[in-house]
Amino acid sequence: DAGVTQSPTHLIKTRGQHVTLRCSPISGHKSVSWYQQVLGQGPQFIFQYYEKEERGRGNFPDRFSARQFPNYSSELNVNALLLGDSALYLCASSLAGLRGTDTQYFGPGTRLTVL
Amino acid sequence: DAKTTQPPSMDCAEGRAANLPCNHSTISGNEYVYWYRQIHSQGPQYIIHGLKNNETNEMASLIITEDRKSSTLILPHATLRDTAVYYCIVRVGNSNYQLIWGAGTKLIIKP
């Protein structure tokens, strides 16, 4: 079975631009979470979606938004890019995310560079 | 803030057992301990998780102290491919069960 897939792998943007990152979860998984990982740090939680509903949001500005589609894939959108948005963006999927024992499996990430 | 404390780095000889400690003194009764590893900017890889009892799978063993304030991840026969950053995470039992990550332990396996 395919794991979590993310596209694109790498992306270079300039300040002020907009970016859309995509994620396809493991087949059968209904929950998708997004994380931002700045170089040298652990990942930081951005969003979690379940059944197309936002179930959680981390401490990120409104420039960050996301959505989940009926096939459970997800998009992360970032507007008005800043240099500090340069990071590895990780998508994780889980069955339902409703219990503490529901394991999240991560994709390879999208490396975003903002110039 | 992360609820776990880990040493920033550790070395281990190839073929030996690697023992990675983690302190989580403020863990609540229904919170699980998760371990992931990340190899050079790839996506984190799930290793193992546990609540109270010791756990073992094909990758590793997880030993949790009786008071649940600390745990140890054991890689029984470390190989060079186990060189990675290892994250110990307490999964917060709120409505979205987000993972709150610390800085992790950089484990270097030496030949």
C-alpha cells in the first residue's frame, strides 16, 4: 500500500507570493494533520482535519489555511509568504485521530524556500 | 511547549544496543508516549508507542517506568542506518490529539 504522499517535493517562492501544498493520506485514513518544521527544530502543529472539518489549529497566523476534500486528501495554503515561512511542511494521516492511540504516519514533506 | 526532555545527542557503536532516554515527569494518566525518528530531513518515521506497559515491535522496545515519568527506547542491534534524530512525544489527550515535539536526540551510530 502507498504511504502518505505530498506534492511538490520542493518549491521556491518569493516574498508576498501564495503557495498551495498537497497531501494524499494512506488509503482508509480519514484524518490529516499538517506540521511545519524549521531547520534544526522539531515539527510544529498547524492544522488537523477530519471528515472535511477542521478539528484543531496551532498557533499560526491567518495567512495559513487548509481544507480537506471528500476523498480525504488535503491542501495547505499560505498567503503573503514571508522569509520565515521557509521550512519543511509535513503532512500526517491517521485513521480518525480521535483517540490518543491513533498513530499518525508522515509523508516525505514539501521543502518550501522563500526568497 | 514540549512535555518531554531528551539529551541533545548520543553515540552508539554499530551492533550494540542503543538506549535513548526520555523524561516526561508531567505526563497525565491517559497520555501515551510516542517515539518517532527522522533521517536527515525526511518525514518522521513512527517507531513505537505505549501507555503503561513495556512494548516491543520489529523495530524497537519501549520501557516505561512504573511511575510513567520516564521511558527508554531500545534499538537492540543498532546499524549505521539507525543514525537519525529520535523524538519522544507525549500525545496530548485533547480534542485533536496533536503531537507536540521537542528538539529530539541526535543518535549517531559509529562503525
